[in-house]
Amino acid sequence: MASLERRLRQLETHADTSSRREDEAAIGGEVMRRLTDEELERYERALDRALEEGFAEEDRPILERVERLYEEMSCEFAGAQA
């Protein structure tokens, strides 16, 4: 019986993790769809620069825009799931 309960907990944990990953992927996809082509280019440059030398001050506006979109999408997604 204990092994069955343990297995059920493992399955629940796996399901929660899988669901969260799917939610995060959906939110990320929606964020990318809402960015303009110019914003996507700026974001890509900022990420490339960050890999080599870290984010620059000039990257702040696009990073803040992406962060706001992630917050908005997370709230919308949570509201749709409720």
C-alpha cells in the first residue's frame, strides 16, 4: 500500500511539472507573438550580447517590455485557467 501511495505522489508531481512546462511554453509563445519584428530583433541582439558580455544599459527597454508581456500573459493565462 505504501508503494502505491508513493507511486501516486510521484505521478502527481510529474503531472504538475508537465503541466507547468506546457503553461510556460504557451506563455512564452504568446509573448513572442506579441512582439513586433523590430522588438524581436532587439531582444535577440540583447540576448546575444548577454552571452558574450552581459546586458548593456541600452538593452533595458526591450528587456522590460518582454518582462511586462510575460507578466501580462501569466495573469491572462491564470485567469483563463480559473
